[in-house]
Amino acid sequence: MAVIKAYHRPTSADAALMLLSRRGVTSVLVAGGTAINARRDLEFDEIVDLQAAGLDELHRAGDRLTLGAMVRMQTVVDSPEAPDLLRDAAHREGPNTFRHVGTIGGAVAVADWESDLLAALLVLDTDVNVQAPEGHRMYGLAEFLEDPAKALDGGLITSISLAVTGATASDRVGRTPADKPIVAASGRRDLLGRLHLALSGVAATPILVDPDKVGDLTPPDDFRGSSVYRREMAVLLSKRVLAALA
Ligand SMILES: Cc1cc2nc3c(=O)[nH]c(=O)nc-3n(C[C@H](O)[C@H](O)[C@H](O)COP(=O)(O)OP(=O)(O)OC[C@H]3O[C@@H](n4cnc5c(N)ncnc54)[C@H](O)[C@@H]3O)c2cc1C
């Protein structure tokens, strides 16, 4: 277990980046802490806490909504600006106490393969803004999720931006309605009539899928669902979501 030698609470993303990029000091970045506080395997000297870095703004411009990386799940749930699909997914991320702490940037950085929230963000055409010592980079969420460590590469997520228009639907299976889903599907028909379908629990991270190729997936398996079960659920849930959007 790491012995913490210093704790920093920078007041800007730039100041956080400077702290993270010091040579000879191993620092860990903390947002809400819900995932990282459970890690006992990390070796680091110092903590860089993002809570005062001013990344908690939420604003709408046209048909896009921008969420600072430190926007909490409960803020998303409570926001009338956020699409219902996203508000529902944020609500299902965890209990009330967790939702007041966990952040949207943390969820994107963790890239949990069973994240219902990330499947919703994928169909909402989400971009991820990363600030690095060498400048700003923007990724489509699907590209970011292909290799989050490579996309971050010494940088930090400052915000995400997503579409608020279109018709949406989602469905999921889990051991209980309140449990983390085993497989979840989110869909959106955009204003041009194009369908976007995303699944979680079927690959190393949530993915966008071609509706005609869901049956070709070869999901990983674990104690909560075999590969065959996950594929069958992916096909079933995709059908339901697409029917709701027809
Ligand atoms: C009870 C419980 C239920 C959970 N359920 C889910 C779930 O259903 N789906 C799910 O996806 N996850 C789940 N998680 C995991 C995790 O809590 C969430 O992904 C959460 O939103 C992480 O946000 P955080 O702000 O707490 O991140 P932290 O724990 O602070 O950080 C997590 C990781 O992300 C990095 N990070 C955080 N913010 C940034 C940033 N802005 N830029 C770059 N890196 C950053 C940190 O350095 C760290 O490595 C759950 C956790 C708990 C405790």
C-alpha cells in the first residue's frame, strides 16, 4: 500500500498537469475517488485532487451539451439539459451517495467494459477533450475507448461534449434491476434518421455496433455471464432497442 507523502488541490487543469508531469515524483490523479480509493495495488508518492480545478461546468450550445470532467453523476441526473438517456444511465451508475461523488470524467477514464453510461455516451456522439502538456486533443469516445491509456498519455480529461437531439432507447439485463448490468444496449436515431447502437458487457470496453452484426460478437465471459449468454442477450436487447426506435 502506498504511503502518501503530499496532497495537492490545484485550482486549474494547467496546474494539475504541471503537478502530474514533474520528473521523479509519482502522482496519482483523483477525481471523485470512488474507483481509485478501492485500489490497493497502486504505488505513488503524491495525490493530485481535481475537485478545485474548475472542471465542473455544464453548458449547452445549440444541440451539444458540454460537461466538465468533474461534473458529478447526480448533477447529470438533476440536469434538465441532459438527454433522458444519459440521466437514466447516470442514475443507474450507483446509489445516491456514490452519485454525489463519482464524476463523468472518472467514468470515461475508467472505461469499465460493463458501463451502461458509456454505452449511452457512445450513441450520443460524445467527444472527449484531453488536455496534455503539449496541448489540447479531442477524441471521439469510440476512439478514446480503443486505448484510454494511449489517448490520455500524460494528459487529463477536461470535458466531454455530446448530442442532445434525436430519439433514444435503452435496455439491459442484470442479476437484479439495481445491479450493474451484465449486458446493456443503448440506441439513438439522430435527426438525419441514422441509427446508432452501442453495447456494454460484450467486449473489452463498451462499443458501437452495426445492428446487422450483433450476432457475430464473441464477448468475454465471467461468473456473471458466459460468452454465449452475453451474445444472446446482446441480440435480444438490440432488437428491443431498435424496435423502440422504429
Ligand atoms: C458502488 C460502485 C459502483 C460502481 N458502478 C460502476 C458502474 O456501474 N459503471 C462504471 O463505469 N463504473 C462503476 N464504478 C466505478 C467508478 O466508480 C466509476 O467509473 C466512477 O464514475 C469513477 O469516477 P470517479 O470520479 O470516482 O473516479 P476516481 O476514482 O477519482 O478515478 C478513477 C480513475 O480515473 C482517473 N481519472 C479520473 N478523472 C480523470 C480525468 N479527468 N482525466 C484523466 N483521468 C481521470 C483517475 O486517475 C483514476 O485512475 C462503480 C464504483 C463503485 C464504488
